[in-house]
Amino acid sequence: MQLSRISRMVLAAITILTLLYIYMPIAVVGINSFSPSISMAWPPSGFTLEWWGKAFVSEGAMQALGTSVVVALAASAIALVLGTLLSFAIARFKFFGQQALNLMVVLPIALPGIVTGLALNNLFKSVLAWQLGMLTLIIAHATFTVVVIFNNVVARLRRQGGNLEEASSDLGADLFTTFRLITFPRIKSALFAGGLLAFALSFDEIIVTTFTAGGGVTTLPIFILNNMYRPNQAPIVAVIAIVVTILSLIPIYLAERITSRDET
């Protein structure tokens, strides 16, 4: 389709305005992280790296960062196992209630986070009588990150079909050999991309975390929320917000590159 010069200019202007609308707030936070002002006043009164130095020696921030990484890794590992098994069940077999199961698997990502958090909080505290902590937080994060793995893997399995697996079985290979030599090499990039997206989704999650972490567990987003309005903490919070943004973008970028390469 050929567009006129005026149409291209209008589309370019709309695109630029949309990107500015989305990313300008992040840019403001990034600029304020280098401001000497303790209140993040605008415009910045100068330039300093003081807050970056303080943020990376802050014991609370570093502990929160470690907690976020551990939770994200553990939740992603659980999601990889459950999401892959569910993907094979949906993509390779026909059974009663298959469509209902498919809907139930993807539903957690569509539900409002506050609904998921409240439901899990009631389950852990009222039904199971568990103390909220790292375990409940990891389980809670796995409930919505499993959707990312499932969507990636089931799409790959459906696109590739099961002809090679059937041929392998016909030639005498057992289930494990078929998976190791045929299935896994064909879905490993989908697993890796899904795992990266699951990690990013878990790393910066705050709503479900608030309901399921308990008082003794502080992730990086919770640390930011708790310190936003404390005296002299605003610039450090700005630094940590930029770090969270960068750490979240890296796995998303890698997952996008892997997916694009496979499609090509």
C-alpha cells in the first residue's frame, strides 16, 4: 500500500507523540536520578552521581534486589515445568474439557492483579493456614508466569505438528529419546524465550506480591513503594526504578530477538 507524503508525515507525528507519551515519564525519573535535589524537583538543579553510589551500597536495596531475583528464578522454573506439561497436554492430545482447560490456564494473566492477590491471600492464610513468606510469594508468581510459558510452547507445538515425534516412535525410539532428540531441540528456543518473559514478569510484579509476600519479605518493587515518600529517599528510589526498568527490559529484548530469529 502506497501512502501519500502527508499521510506518512501524519503517521510519523502520531508515532512520535505516542512514544513520548509512553516513555517521557521514565525519562523524567532517569534524569531526576542524577539531580542533586533530594525532592526530585523539576527542572534538575545540577548533575551528580551521589544517589547512584548510595543506591548500590544500600543494604535494604541490595537485599530487595536479591529477593526479587530469587523469586523470579524460582517462579520461572516452576512455570517452565508446569507450562511445558500443560502445553503438551493441550497440543498433542484430544480429551473432554480441553478448551475449558486451555481457558483456565490463560485466565490468571487476564484477571486483575488485585483479584489474584486477594484470592491467593485467602487460600494461603484461611484455607491452608500457611504463614506468608518466600514460599507463598514464589507460588503466587508461578500462577501467572506459567501462562507465558504455556502460550510460547503450545504455539510452537501446534505450528510444528507431531509428525516427527510419531516417526521417531515408529522407528523404535522411546518417549525420553524422542523428546531429547526430536522435541526438545525444536522447542528449546520457545522455552528460553518464555522463561525470560516469565522472569521479567515476576521481577517487577507488585500487586500480587503485596498480598502474598508477608511482612518479612521485601522485593525491589515493594522497596520502591515503601521508600517513595521517606525523607531523602526519593532520589535513591529513582535510581532503583531505573535499575528495575533496565533489568526488566533485558530479558524482554532477548526473548523478542529469539522469537524473531525463529520466525525468520
